Amino acid sequence: MEAEKHDARSGFKLKPLHGAGIAVAIALLIATAYLLVSNAAPTVVAAGDNISVYYTGSFTNGTVFNTNVGSSPFVFKVGANETIPGFDHGVVGMRVNETKTITLPPSEAYGPVDSNLIVAVPISQFANASVAVGMGVTASNGRQGIITAVSGNTVMVDFNPPLAGKTLVFKITIVSIRKG
């Protein structure tokens, strides 16, 4: 057996480690490393990450227009223009299980109403179909619109996105982050 060594600076007696002592030292090192890693800053959402979220979209009066809560999470790549700009920017810096409410003006959502996208169409363009306010239509170029008025031989069709011109409120919860 090796002799004990005395450390004059600390006043401790030092013994060489054997068998169980080495195992205890390794366990302490692993535990310390785990604590350091688990206390490190959690992963946050950044551009290029693929994330999953639950969200509820509402108008400023509280009326919900869309939600995926209770169904599958919405998955998208942050910064890849896969969602409206304000939603994309709003998740940056969030962590898994964090919930945040953001309010988006039209410029950060679906944009302002563009009067050039509200067009008068001759009723004859609708062939034999009956037309009514609120009815959805698809133009020959594939663009979708809503009939907003019918007057005589003219039908007014709004081809703006349905949420254009609206301030939107989103409650967002981050489900997962996969670093890009």
C-alpha cells in the first residue's frame, strides 16, 4: 500500500485512488458534466431551424380564425418564407414548450388590401352559374377570390387574401426544434 502524502497548503492528507475510489471519482466527473450541460442555455429557435408549433390565430376582438391545437403541429423551416413574415420572425429566440402571443399588423401578415385586386367582372363570364355575395370563385389564371357584390350585369370579385388588411394575433407554443 502506498503511503499517504500530506499537502501542506491545504492541510489535507492525499491518498492514491484504487478500485472503488476511481469509480467514485469517475461518477463525480460524470455528474458534474451532466449538471454543467443541463444548466447550459437551452436551444432557441434561429433562422434555418425546422420547428413544430401549435398556434391559435385570432383577430384583435378575440374571434379565432384558425388553430391547430388538438391536431398535428405546424412544421416549417424558419426563415424560408414558408409562413407570413411576422410569424416567422416571432418564433426566433423561443425555446421548446415556450408560449408567446404576438400581434401582427397587416404589413407583417397578409399585407394591406390592394384595391387593384378588387375587379368588376361581367356576369356573362360566369356562364350558367348562379352568383351570390360570399361565393368563392377561381379565375382562369388559378387565382381565388370572393364575390363581394352583384349589381345588374356586373359582379365585384375581391382577389385579395381573405386576411389582407387585418391585424392578427397568434398564440404560439414551440413543440420541437431541429437545428438546421
